[in-house]
Amino acid sequence: MRRFAFTVPSVPTRALSPNASNRMHWGHKAAARDQMAHDWGYAIVDAKTWSIADGWESHDPLFTGPVTCQITVYWPPRRPGMDGDNLLACFKKGIDQLQQQGIVADDRQLSFPPIIQEKDEEKIGRVVVELEGE
């Protein structure tokens, strides 16, 4: 059983929510998606750097079998949480980075338990992603 975890130092914006899609300009939504891909990509590369030091060959996917992806969102103050299905949809571009950065062979192998949402005691907001599988 392999494990891989990383922390993204931002939370999804309201522009990523499917519920906000009718009220928001497409440019705002596109910028939010690009920012999420950027943030997740850098967080994965940073975590991968430490894993390579532990003997993982970076040219091979870390996971080739089924993978459980637990996402925990720590919301900053004055930012309400979201319902789980909308929140998972918000992470689409971030989840795609798992395949693009070589963590999983294919993002179809991922399964998602319910997303955990808590208030951030550090009051800055972050997302912790934990993968476990073969």
C-alpha cells in the first residue's frame, strides 16, 4: 500500500462552484480553473520532490491500481463551506493535475470518500489531499 499526500495553500473560490456558473462571467471561471491547476501542480511537484528522495522513480506513475483520494478542506474565517457534490466538482482541474504530474496512471482509477470540511485554526485556508492505493 502506497501513500502520497500534499497540501494546497488555497481553497476553491466561488467561481468554481457549478451553482455559481450561471451568474459569473466565463473569464472569471476560466481564471479560477487555471489558478487551481497551477496551485495543485506546484503542491504536487513540491511533495513529489520529497518522495523522489525516498526512492520513487519520477518517470513512472506512483499509483497504477485503485486509489482512494481523501480531500480535506480547511476553510478560512468568514468563508462558509459548500455542499459535498459541488465541492468535488470544484476540484476537477486540480484532480486532473494528479495524472498530468505522474502521480496516477489515469484519474479514472480514483475513488473519493466524502470531502471533509473544517474551519482552519491557522485562519488562512488550505486543502490537504491524501492518496492511498496500489
